[in-house]
Amino acid sequence: MYSRTLQITAVLMLLIFAGSLSGTLAAMSWPTEDADLIRNFGSNRSGAPVLGMVFNGGTEILAAERGEVIFSRKKNDAASRLPSPLGAWTAIDHGDGLISIYSRYAENLQEEEYVSLTQVEKSQPIASSGVSGWSAQNGFYFIVFDRRDRHWINPAMLVTPVQRTRPLQILGVELRNAQGLTVSPVNLVQGRYTIVVNAISPALVPFQGNVLAPQRIVCLVNGAEAGSLNFEAFSARDGTLMVYRNGLVPAKQVYAVFPAYEAAEVFLTRGQANMEVIVQDIAGNSRSTVSRLFVN
């Protein structure tokens, strides 16, 4: 899974040195009118993070904002003879370093009106949902990349939000010792522990397997912040994908426990302590849970 993620990283980095438009980007629009969001930015998918939004079904794919088409890979292109994790994909430059990428859509439905696009307007159809690249389901993959800072941005930070009606859920909180073993909160010894949180923001269209990552996870011990994990942006350093958890840490560390997240590390001293975990979604909704710890 990580090799696939890094291959996608390599493909997107090719866009960094392309020309750039000038101007200021307004709020982006939703890139579909009828597809279902089944994975969002930061979701733990088989032990690796999702770098954008994964949509299932739908018909037309819409440009999230006006811009210039700087790349479009189609079925009969010479480049299409090489394996691509993104399948058929299009990149649109919106200015100020921001690029939106639409991928894994229908490879055999390259209508002439899509093929010839060089400039697009906000919400203009640019492709059709389908299956291509490393995808086995009908739909598409939507990514926002900032080539100035060279990181992936959570699209939810830019697109017009969809009203949520389903509450956040904390499915479990665990403590793991230095050996990676889950330990009981009532039988701890003094030392360093990893707080592992399994939290989800249920998908808008509920059916098995459709869960979304929260926007932020905060861990407190005796009221003091022990660590926080946010899903606003990911970056890459020397080919390693990095996540923001009290600074940059390798993604493989945060996503080591599927489907949960290693949200914080804490050193516990002898005595009793209260551990609180708070999860938040993009709309500011939150949920928390408190555990009593006994350290010998």
C-alpha cells in the first residue's frame, strides 16, 4: 500500500515545475453532484492515508474551480502505455500554486468536449465517473496539491462544506507500550506509551465500509495536551510521506494500526491520571471520552 502511495506522490511531483496562473482562489465547489463520498483526506485505508477524496458512482466530474488544464492523461496517449496508479487523470492549475487533480475516472469515455479542454470554469464537466488505474469501483479520486509548499491539502479546507447530520464516533482508545502491546489502563508501569484512537466521522451515505476520518484528534492527560493529530495537510520529505502530529512524523508511524491512528505519545508517571480524547470534524462538531489510568 505504501509503495502505491509513494508512486502517486512521484506522479504528482511532476507537476511542481509546470507554469502557474496568477490570481486568488475563492472557495472551491463540490466536484460532483451525484457521487457519494466514501473516503476522505486522512482516512486509514489498509494502513496508509488517503490523500484526497474518494467518490463512488456518479455521472459527470466537475471542475472545483476555474483554471487552466495543465495535464490530461487519456486512454490513447503514449503515456497511457505505462502503468499509472491514477489511471485516466486531469490536473487543473487554479493559480497561487494550487492544483486540483481528478483521477481514476472512465478511461473509455473520452468525449471530444472533454479531450479539447484547455481552460475550464467552476463546476464545468471535465470527465465521467468510471474505473481506471488502481481502482476497482466506479467513481473517481479528487486531490488538491499545493506545489509552492509541496504538500497535499485536505479538500475539505477549501470546498463548500456539505451539511452533516451524523455524529462523530469514538470506537476505541488503547494504550500501547514500547513493545507495541496493548496494555490495561488499570495495570500500567511508569514509562512511555502510544495513544491509539479509532475514531470515525460516518459517511453521508451510510453503508458498510464507508467511514470518514475526523478533522482532528486531541489527547489530554490531566488536562494538559499530550498530543494532537490533524488532517489539514500532508507533505513529503525525501520520498517519505509525513503527517502533522505535534510536528511532522512519518505517516507509516501514525497509520501503523489499521483502522485506527497513533494519535499521541505520552510519558506516564506513578499515580492516577485522567486521559481525555477529543475528536473533531470539519464543521467543528466534537466528541470526547475520558479514561482513568492507574500507573504503578
